[in-house]
Amino acid sequence: MSNLKVACIQTNSKSDPNINIREVSSLIRAARSKGAELITTPEVVGMLEPNREKALNKAQPENYHGVLREFRALSRDLAIWLLIGSISIKLSNGKLANRSFLINPDGQIIARYTKIHMFDVEVNDGSIYRESATYQPGTSACLARTPWGLVGLTVCYDIRFPALYRDLAKAGAKIIFIPSAFTEVTGEAHWHILQRARAIENGCFIVSAAQTGMHEQNRKTFGHSIIVDPWGNILADADKDVGFITADLDLNLVDEVRKKIPSLTHDREYSKSFKVC
């Protein structure tokens, strides 16, 4: 299958998972009514809770996770592929995992990906983020098989580590997902540049659903869910509003672009011979 209609849900997640399930489910249904076959949600779609203790108390183990259960049922009901951008999964060691789930139209979990890179930074407005204080990082990249070929799963801050995307593309990924909750400050400066760069470098589609607006404790996210083609063209951009965007992907374009600029086959090993000149 070489043609796919994708949708990115753009939402403003609250700290209450039940509210988020209702609001996001409604948007997913609306996107499906427009013909979307694969729908993706943003990072931390089930609960955006900046308070560490509250997040730990509210999170659930994967086997009993209410958000995961509801979205699996919705996938079956709508007969869609659904990428849960990420939800907070309680681990046995007292931390959380920031984990994506790719669900097929039967409601089965096809792939899991736990965010590898932790957002531990102080941004220009003075806000401090210490994701590693609450979340345990993943240790491996993730490719998943779909009717449209291999897809790569990543999350938000991962986008700043291009080697991950290079490896996914070399392994065959034609679409790479980057569900996010980018801050407003970093989003204004870098979001569009990074999205287009990852698409151009790797000759692949980039599909990134994003959080938007004001959240608990005055946390602001950038919005601008985006779909970019392998040549770097922006096919759809959600701007700042809650809602969704769609785009029709022609997967043949990946092969065409990689044939025109076969940089994935031109990489050379240099790190072992690196020297200061």
C-alpha cells in the first residue's frame, strides 16, 4: 500500500486523564470521519501533570492503564491505526516511562517505544525542566511494520539527536513520528527547522502531533502539529488551535527522493579516525 491518509491530533491535555480521554476521543472520531486511516496523538496525551508527586500518584501500570484501554477500544471501534503519542506508565521502581503505543485496527499493540532522551534543560524564560527526575529513559529505538511499510517511533526531545533518525531511516523507516509537547520558547525558535531537517536528511515523511496552549502550573506548549514530506515541504500545520490536521502521503515519494539524493548510502565511518587538525 503506497497511499496513506494520516491525521495529527492537536490537544491541550489537562492533569485529569478522564477529561483528556473524552476530548481526544472526540477529535479522533472527527479525524476518522475525514478519512484518516492512521491517527496520531501528542506526547503525554493522557495526562500533562507537571507536579512530580501528583504525576507519580496518578500514573498507572501498563496492564491496568485506563487511557491505553480506552484508546485500544477506540481503535477497534473505528477500525483505524492509532499511535498513542505517549502516556505515563508507572514502573515497579517508582519511576514512570514516557511510552508510545502503536495500535492496529483490531486494538492490538503492535509496537511500544519508551522515550530515550530526557528533557533536562533550563530554557530562555528561566523555566527548568528535569524529566529524568520522574521518568526512566528507554534504551532502544523502535521500528514497526504497517501495511504502508516500516515506521519509526520517537518522542519530542529525541528530535535533537539526528543519529537516531538516521538509524531508523537506514533500517527502512519511510515515516517517522515525533509526538511532542514542545515548550513555547523552544518551539518558536526550533520546531519547524528541526522537523524539516529530519525529513530532508533522511528522505522520509515526518508526522508530529503536538500539545498546544496553557497547561497546569503555567506551562505553555507550542502547538503547530506538522506533517512534512521527504523533500522538506510542509503538507499541513495546525497552528495554535486545538483540533486536527490531515495529509495524503504517497509513500513512493520516499523512494524517489532517496534515489535523487542517496545520502543514506553515502555515510562514511570517521569517528574511529577522528583527530584535531
